[in-house]
Amino acid sequence: MSTLPEKFDNVTAVCKANIYFDGKVVSHTIQFADGSRKTLGLIYPGEFKFNTGAPEKMEMIAGACRIKLAGETAWRDVAAGTAFHVPGKSYFEIAVAAGVAEYICSFE
């Protein structure tokens, strides 16, 4: 289980939202002084597929989801307080059955 942050200090927040799947997945980008960036987002009920450019670490802040990485045949449960990694130049599928899943996506 990872230790999830409650807040990020000294960041720049990008006001324009990243909106996917007709608003069922929404995130905002935050930029750090060292040039790194993360997105903070919400996933509403549904099943979605995301392609990755760079490797990503997805940390679930609240709610629950199921994921399936490229090449996998079975779904895995991901609960709040846990994380998963997605390789770069790949994809993952994510599904939320009910409620809202909240996440932090770090680009590695």
C-alpha cells in the first residue's frame, strides 16, 4: 500500500480541464518546479481505454476500479490507497462500477 499525498505545495495548476469520454473522465494537470507533471482526476461509472505515451503510475485516492493492462486477459481490482503502473507506449482499460474513483496520475 502506498502513502498517498493529501496535497501538493508550490505547483502550477493548469485551468483547462482534460475531458474524456463525454465528461466521464476529467482531470487537471499540475506542474512542479522541476518540470515534472501529474494529473488529478475523477472517473465516473463506465469502462474506458487509455493509450500511454510515457510510463504512468496511477494512484487511487478514493473509490474503486478494475483495470486490465495491455496483454492481460483478466481484470484486477484496485482499491483506494493503492497504485498500479502502466508501461509507456502501451494502454490500459479501467472500469468503475459505481460512485466516483479519484486518482493521481504521475508521468514517470
